[in-house]
Amino acid sequence: LSYKQQIVKASFRLGLLGMLRHAAGKKPKYAIICYHTVGNTGVPFFCPLTAALFEKQIQFLKQNYRVISLSQMLEEMQSGLSTSPAVVLTFDDGYRGVYEVAYPIMKKHGVTATTYLMGKSIDENTVAWYDRIFSSVLNPATLTVRFAGKDRVLPDREAKLTLAAEIVTNLRSMPDQGRIDFCRKFENEYPVVLADLQNRFMTWEQAAAMSRDGFSFGCHTMTHPVLSKVSPEKLVAELSECKSLLEKKLGSACLDFAFPFGRLAECVSQEAISSLGFRSAVTTVYGTNSAATSRFELRRLSCGDAGTIEEFAFELTRAFLGEPAEEPLGLPNLALQTENARA
Ligand SMILES: [Zn+2]
């Protein structure tokens, strides 16, 4: 164990984290946890969170916080009637492990979550562009990849995962059309493994079953582009097509949105989202929220990726000890996007 891990483990055992949780006070703050999937069925190309650890996390949350739905959090933010810190669970993308592994565990413990679905992946039983990059690189036939002017030799899975992550990170900062062109060329050179692409996402039937059990679904665009890099026309199409698809397939209003990737440079301002009929948007910008936080710039925590239950508890306690994020993120708005597109 590292020095930090030992301290975290000791504080957990000695009840120190509990004392810190008390010190964080009763001020209503909301931590929204951003998960992707759990376990190893229908997973993205790497998922460190096991079913056993996820269940421990849910038990820890129930023992120490209120675990509420996104809707309830938004109502409390509006009414100001909240009483104590609360945690909201969210899953991005709609991987099948959410249905097969996480859902039964959450149901057993009486908590719900919001899952943000990628319209095209669910509807066509396929993966998005960034998972296709992983599939191309992880293809057993791919032994070297030429990227950024260098030939990369790929001796093992580790090296492949590292390179695929590097390529995706790089593409996230490119203009949308440039990214699309790169992906097409890359796939011609380094073919995807077709069997990798199917059955990684939940089906509409699975989403409907969760919906009947009180789990809610939000929009995560049709194809997972970086929204700050697309034209205003594409932004509108990506969001409104996904929204109406979800409403048609699940029979309830789709009011909540999650930015693809969701870091500061990858989001756009409230006007672009609220004008399409959404009531909230989550980012992956770090922080907790209060009634003063814009509901279109909600901060989230990625502590679900922590390797142990002690680290999870530590990260969550640390987040609640900090001040909630209340300042606007200063995101670019749609009108600005239009000017940029014309320039
Ligand atoms: Zn996503």
C-alpha cells in the first residue's frame, strides 16, 4: 500500500472519516456521482469497478448520506427545503453492465439512478467512435500504430490501452469534422473487431424495465461528439433527436442531459440546452452542488473509480468538506458558436 492508501485505510478504521463527515455539517450539499458501468458484462474496454465493490459503495452511501433521485435533488434545489447532504447516482452512456450488474444491486438496496443514454448506440446495438478506436487498437492483428508522426510498437494490452486512450484524448480537442475524418481513415488502416461492437449497450427493453422500477433516463446525444466542437445545427440535431427517441421508446419526458466527456472545455452554456426543453445538465467538472449552482452546470464526482471502499469514502468526505461549486463556469453560448462557425 502507498503512504496515502495507508492513511486513508487507517482513518476509515478509526472512524476519523465519520468525524469529518460530521464537521462537514448539515448544510445542504449535493454530490452527484458519475459512473459508467459495473462489472465485466457489456463493458467499455476497461472497467475497474467490480460488482462487490459497487455494492460496498452503495451500502456506505446508505449508511452515511441520503441517496436521492436527480428529480428530488432538482426539486430541493428549487424549493430550498433540503435538510442535509445528499448523493445522487448517475451512469453515462448506457453500457449493458448498468442493467445486468448495477441495477439489481441498486434495486436490492432501494436506491435509484439516472442513466444518460447515447441514442444511436442503444438503437443500433453498436458502440460510439471512441470505443471503436479502442477496438481498432486492441484488435489482435494490430501490432503497430502510426500516430502523431510516430510508429508505436504495441507489445501487450497495457500498451494498447494507453495508446487508445491517448488517441481519444487527442481527438477530443479536434474540430468535429476533423475528428470524424480521422476516425474514418484510422478504421480503414486498423480495422475494428466486429464482435466487439455489439451487445455492449443496454437494449430499449432493458431500459424500459429499469424505468418501470423508478430508474430515470436522460439524453447523452446521438453519437457522443464533443459539443463545444460541433456546429449549432449539429448540436440541435444531436440533442433533439436523442430526446425524442428516448421519449418515444420509454414513454416518458426526457428532461435531463449529460455533456459527452463533460470537462469544462467540452461543454456549452445553458441557453443551448434549456432552449431544447431540458431542465438540467451534468458536467464532469469536479465539485458538489448547492441550491445556488446552475442546474445546467451541475458538477460531478468520479469517486466510483476509486480502487477500494476506503478511498471511495475518503474522496466523498473530502468533496463534502469543500465548498459547493456556485460560480458560473463561463461556458460559450450557442450564439457565440454560430459566430465562430461563420468566421
Ligand atoms: Zn459519455
